[in-house]
Amino acid sequence: MSRKGYPKPWKSYEEQLDLLISRGLAVTNRAKALDYLQRIGYYRLSGYWYPFRERSGPFIFLDELGRKPAKKHRNVVKVALDEFRPGARFEDAVKLYVFDKKLRLLAMDALERIEIALRVDISHTLGEIDPVAYLHPELFHDSFSRDLNNGKGVTRHHEWLGRHARLINESKEEFVRHNKTRYGLPLVIWVACEVWDFGTMSRLFAGMRERDQDAISAKYGIHNGRTFATWLRSLNYLRNVCAHHSRLWNRNIVDQPKLPPADEVAWVTPFQDDSHLRARCYLLLRIARHLLQVVNPSSSWPGRVKAHMETFPDLTHLGLNLAGMGAPDNWETDW
């Protein structure tokens, strides 16, 4: 049964490969290409050969009266065509896919350490105030604990408590069962924090009072805790991309972090006036490196990331390089 309104028919793996070849994608080993299509899938791989496609345009969108907008307001786009650029090869897309997979694994390695350390920072800071501080709205910023969230009729704190309760209720961890049995509910925050995921943690940090945020962010060399909150939110976005095995290397980062002043954190300088660099994953990797310098200064992670980035496939014949993931000039000196 075909899906009504969807114009593209089902195709066999052979037909998928023949379609790509007809559009100009070179295939040097047909058997291997078919194997990749069967194991990874056409749709997932298409994100990696998308940059190989020819472009038409550029086109400028007109305003509602059909006029060309002023230059600074123009939305200029190039449309991807079905045909591939000369020299594009199926194996190049696979190389990009493998590079991206290893990049995501490296990102997850850093995010695990950062998440665990920040759970401790948050639970230690709030736990000193009250062992179950997370239950008390007066211990959080008004925008989190009093303001209603987008017409939902509840506060962000109320929503957060619902998420937290589900995590406690669904947890199969022995330490949760033990604490419930011996001490009952609610769990003290330094125990409860162990069930938080990155998103739960980052949302609670965003709702904390400014002085409490600042106390934690200062540990990482960031004086403004609100800026630090955007770092955690963006790292949570990065974590979700990686956890769902989504393409990372040239993804446009929707949830972009704010940057501290360059006189506070010198390495942000190249990113401040470059919207492309701020919208790519390299910035989030650099933020992770900044945090790991505090969490684990002796970590081999920065060296492993640098070594991996140096393995980026040679795609100069297609105009692709590390700039696609937002790496600034001379990025190597920063690792």
C-alpha cells in the first residue's frame, strides 16, 4: 500500500544505487556500496552526500510586495539539485559518516564527565541550603518558580518536578530502592541528582537564583551564570544529537550558546563576530574542552579530539573541509 501524498516510490537497494549513479555519484565498488545501503540506509547516508550535490541560484526571496529587500535583510539561498558535483564518490559519503560517528562518540565521552561533575556542583550548592531544596520554589528564580510557562498554567518548576518524579519512579537503581525503603521520600538532592539526565540537570540550573548560578559558573571561569546556563542548554542539545545517532559534523546548531567576553575567556574571540562558527558543532566541542579543563585537567580527551579531527577525509575536490563544522583558522593551536 502506498502512502497517499508521498510522491517517492519504494526502491530496492539496487534501484537506489542505480539512481545515485545516474545522478553522477561515482561508485568504485558496487558490492560494498550495496552493503552500506543495506546496513546504514539510503536516507541516513543522504545527509552525508547532500553537500556533494550541485547547487543552483543564488536566489533572493522577495518581500510581500514582490520587491527585493535591502541587502542587509536579504535571504539568499542556493537550492540543492539532484545531480552531484564532478568527482563526488559514494565512498566519500561513507568516510564522512564514519568520521561523524567517531566524533559523536568522542562528544558523548566528554558529556558524561561534564554531566556527572555538574550534578555534584548543583546538588552540593543547593543541598547546603536545604537537603530537598529542589522542592522549594522560594529557593529558585521567580521566572522558574512563579511565572507561568507559555500559557500552560504551570510554572517551569512545576514541570521540572513532574519530570523529576517520573525519573525517580521509573528508576531501577538499587540506591533509589534502598533510600526509598530506609528513609522514604523525598530523596535528598545529593541522592536524587543521580537519576537526572542532562536535560533535567540543565533546566534546574537555568532556574536557580543568580547568586547560586554564579557560584557554580565561577568554578569554570565564567562569571555570568546566565551565560553558563546557555552553555549547558547547548550541550544538552549536543547530547541529544549524539544519543539519537544524528548527523553532527556540519549540522546547524539551533540552540546556540551565549559567549562570555573575550577578556574573560580568550578562546571565544574568533566566534564573536562569525555567525557561521557560532552555528556549528566545533564551538560546542570547544566548550566541552573548556569545562573538562576543570573537571579533569589531565584528560586525554583534547588530544583524542584533535587527532580525530586531523583524520577528516580529503574532500578538497568537493570544497569541503573542517570549516564545515565551524573550526576556525589555526584551530589546532587551541587543543
